[in-house]
Amino acid sequence: MIIQKFGGIAMQSEASRKHCILHIRKAIHKFEKAVIVVSAMGRGGDAYATDTLLTLTSAFKNDSKSKDLVAACGEMIAAAVISAELEQCGIDNTLLYGQGIGIETSDNFGDAEIHAVHTTAIEKALSETSCVIVPGFQGSTAEGDITTLGRGGSDLTAALLGAALKAQFIEYYKDVPGVMTYNPKVNANAELISKLTYPEFHELLNDNHPIVQKKAAETAEKHHLTLHIRNTFSMDQGTLIIPAIHHGSSDILSIL
């Protein structure tokens, strides 16, 4: 099976989501089972982006529990939208959220700690359909309260589920071709790096806007997961992040 994570730019519009659906359809054909993790649609200023939702009232500053519930809504809206659009395209899927995702956390609202990952609901859904949609960035306490996993938390959702479900790949879809030698938005000479080890990848994450959340990358490395960082708007191969146990193996590339 495979985990695919689509970010805010990928989810931003109906036109961009058509590219997501192409990637999802291809993944199901190749891997048979796919779990799709989505971020909120767009970025700050867009109607359903997380940063926009958090401006609804200044009272959120004093109520972290309510703030987390609203912050999680952006991903839930995105998950519902892509689920409906997949159905419209003839791709059956199951939408899970809240405790159905299975990520149990502390009640440290805003940056919850992971206590456990329960896969019963996702595994049941995968036994009935080939595609499961989950909103990223969120978990829930044992009591059922919604929590959030910190900035970039949807990346962590994908890594946690990839580890728990023993996925062959986690694909992160971005608005760049993959991992680049430089930021392509500021340096026109940036070149794609086709393959990296985890130590090499971690060296490139030491900035304020890493291409994959650092905690997610650390989780993926701990569980020997292969990451595939790709462009939402292209079928190009992008960048592979290969764990030490697979380094030098041709098996990973043969699957692709």
C-alpha cells in the first residue's frame, strides 16, 4: 500500500485537485490500497486555510481547546471535498476523521504529543474499499477531544500512518519538482536531487520552512520508510529519500 499526502497548494482549487485525483488513481492502480492525507485548502488569506480560520475571533488566544477544534476544520473540509470529488470521478473511498484516524494524543492543545496510533478503523475501511481519506494535522485525546500536531502536522500524520500500516512509500506532493539544490523561487540555477539518504535529507531541513516537517522526517527514518517527494502538477519522479536498509537496492526503483 501507499500513503499520499497533498498539501495546501495541491488542495487549493478544483483545478489543482484534478491533478491530485490523477495521482491517486495511478497509486490505486499500482499499489491497490492508498491512504490519502490532506492539508487545509490554500494558504493564509484563502477562505478555508488554517491561518484564516484562526482569525475568526481573538478569543481563541485564551481558549486553546476551541482553537484546536477550529484549526482542525480546514483539513476536515479539504478531506470532505476531495472525497466527494473522487466519488464523482468513480473512485470509491472512505472518509475518516477524529478518533477514526486513530492518532491518540495528549491534551496539549496546539502541539499534542503522540500516545499511540490505532489502525483498526483504517484497516477495516481498506478491507472494504481501495482508498481511505483522512484529514491531516490532527489527532484526538482518549476522551475524543480534537487536538492538533503543530505546524506542518499533516506531514507527521502521513509518517505516523505510514509506519503503523507498513506502507511501501509515503508520497509528499509539493509545488516544487522535489528536493532541490537551492530554493527554486529565489535561485534559478536550482537543480533536482533525484535520490538522498536520510542524513543528507536532514541536512537540508535546517531552515524555517522545511520541505517535509522535521518530526515527520525523523519518524519516517526511525521506521525505515521510503519517502517520495513529488510535484503535484507533474508525473515526474521527483526525489526519493531512501532508508539505510534499502540504500543501494534496485527494488525501490523497480516498483516505481
